[in-house]
Amino acid sequence: MNAQNKNLLLRFVTAMVLLPLVIGLIVLGGLPFAMLLSVAAALSSLELNQMAASANLAGAPAIASASGDLSKTRSSRLGAGALVSAAAAFLVPLLDQPALHWLTLRTLLCALMLIAFIDALFFESEIPRAPARVGIAVLAPLYTGVTLAALVHLRALENGAWWIILALAVTWMNDTGGYFAGRAFGKHKLYPRISPSKTWEGAIGGAAASTAGALIIKLFFLTSIPLWGAALIGLGGSVIGPLGDLSESMLKRAFGAKDSGAMLPGHGGLLDRIDALLFVAPFVLFCAQHLIFAP
């Protein structure tokens, strides 16, 4: 078995193990589903902080030490700020649970910011890296926790499980349609500075697939959604989903990383798998609450 086939097998096995768990928790809803999102947010936050810790940041490919020598040492250790960042990301999707009603997002982010600054002040040996160390620690729970928390609110809607499936279908169909259309017809690069493999032809194929996916979910499972609403979600998701993918690719390029991690065999990191969903989920929630079913 060659390396490519082995990787495909690993991807398939990983998906078959995780998919039933994810679907089961979506159907169950409530605290178990919120906990799933919290774990995903925390692990993704750790991946982001780990990429930053392993890279030379602050625009300094080589940082001068006190002796005048150029140091190219890259530390991969996670500081207190990174660990608290992951803890904050874990808590964000749970903020609406009764047990955490005393804790607000503002309080959580304020505490995180203070700890991140103190951590960098006392434990960052290379001063040019300090702003990036603080920034990533504060960014991570916003990037992973706040966006995934949108799925908690989607699940709380009437037929909430199908709203979640709609968001997933739009995201995955766009990715799948874009991949196959790009392979078959791709000639014109979409944004080579960040992702050389993406093409305009793939983007069009992805838009068609995500719109079709949204319309199928609407016709069979979410009949209360108007046809224009499903089309809006499908088309909008086909734009904002790839922007999420490109945004994560931008971070990986900045950090010099190929994958966000190695947590999922055959898939790379968890953040690599959910980067588009992080953008699509808040968009679908906004459409549901303020456009389709606006008060």
C-alpha cells in the first residue's frame, strides 16, 4: 500500500470513528452537545497556540541575543497564557449553561488578557515575540470558542439538529464540490499567495454543491425555511466558508506550519477540519435569527 492510499484509509477510519459520535451528540443536544463544542474549541485553541509557540514571530527570522549573536531557537513549550487560552475557549460554548450564568464573555476575556500579558512579561525570553504571544492567546478563544458557540444557539432553534446538519452540509458540500470541480476543470488560480491549489472553477463548483445541499435539507427536513433562505445560506456559505479556510491557511503560512497539528490521523489537526465551519456557523445563525425568521 502506497503512502497516498494509506493516508486515505486513515482518513476514512478516523471519519467512521468520529462521525457517529458527532451525530449522536447533535441529536442529543443540550449540555452533551455543548461539551463536544467546548472540547473542540479547546483543542483547536491549543493547536493555534502551539503553532505560534513553534514559530519565529514578530517578523524576526533571527532575533539578536544579549551577546549580539543571532538566535534561531524555536521554543514549542506552551506557556500559562496558552493554557488559559484553551481553558477560555472551552468555557465559551458553555456560557449559556445555568451553572455558568455568573460568568460573562467580557469577564472571561478580560481575565485571559491579563494572564496573557503577565505570562509574556515574566516568561517570554525574546521580547519581539511578546506581542504575538499575547495576541494569539487572546485570539484563540474568539476564533474557536465564540464561533463554535454559534452552533449551541443553532441547536436551540426549533428543529435545531437539522439546522446543525444544514451548516455542516453547506460546509462539507462546498469543500467536496470545490475539490472535484477544481480537479476536473481548475485552471485559474483563486488566491495563489495563500492557497496555490484553489481555483475559480473549484469555487464555482463548490458554490453549486453547497447551494444544492442547502436546498435538499430545506426540501426534506427544514420545510419551514423559504426557498430563498436556503439558497441564501448555500450561496453565502460557499463564499464565507472558503474565506475561513484561507484565513487558517494564512495563519499556517505565517507560522511555517503544514498542518495545524496531528490530532486526527490522516486529516492533520482539528483546526484544519473545522476552519470553514468556524466562519459558516455564525453566518447560518445570523441568517436564521435576523433574516429568515426576523422578529
